[in-house]
Amino acid sequence: MPVLMVAAYNEDGTVNVMNAAWGTMQERGNVALKLSAGHKTVKNIRARGAFTVSIADAAHVVEADFFGVASGNDMADKFERSGLTATKAETVDAPVINEFPLCLECEFIEYQENEYGVGVIGKVVNVTADERVLKDGKVDISLVDAIAFDPYTHGYYRVAERVGEAFKDGLKLK
């Protein structure tokens, strides 16, 4: 599962970030996150109407894990303790964590709740990327040095090497 850093502003304007391993692109322009209703970040997203999703990288695995083991409900200075910095997103009322190389700015569009948890759906309205992860003006995911979470071993792993061409390689078997 990709390790996603979901950020929103608290009611007092301070930054709150959580580690969300259960998220994906719902379709090309939407993000779907499977979270728990009790998360401070979920409450903030609903109140502010916006959030950001950053891709965690190997250089910040300690901070990314911290955002998963510490709760904003219990620790008011959670973000400050991480040592990371944030700036306001260009297009939405949410923070961008400066140290993470890739960020999706999202408008909150839907909240779903059922016996399986909570779904937070957002429309991606802007993407920001650090220059170091761009190649010919486009994001090169191998340069992001993204990490993934293995729920079976509770390990974080690097995602770095391109191994195929989507929607093309499989055509060889048709």
C-alpha cells in the first residue's frame, strides 16, 4: 500500500498530518481514503473542506511513521515534534508538507460511512512536485523514492524501479 501523508488544518490553524496506508486514486482526478471517523484529520477535513495528500519518501520514514503512531487528538504539537515544515497550498485551504517531494491538493467532495469504516473522497485540483523529482517537466516516480507499507510484515519498502508499461505489456498475451 502506498504510504500517504494526509494533511489538514486544525480549527486553530495549526497543521495536522496523519499516515494513511489505505488510499488510492478512485479515478484519474479523485482520491479515495479509507480512514477511521475518530481521526483528528478526518474531523479537520470535514470542517475545512480541503486536504492534501503527500507521497512519503524513504528519507522521511521516521516522520511518516510518527504521523501514524501519534494522534492529533492526544498530541496538540504533533506536527511541530516532527521537525518538518509546511506552507499553505496554492489552491485549497490545507497545508503542504515541504519535505515530501510530491503533493496532491484536494477539495473534499464526499464523506462515506458504513460498517467497513469511513471513506473520504477528494477531487485533486493541483499537484505540486519538488524539482528533484521532475524529468523533462514531468514527475518521475522513481525519483520520488516513495515508500510502501506491507500490512502483513508491518514493514516499509522503497518503490523505485519501473518494471513495465501499463496497458501495453499485457497486450502481448492477447
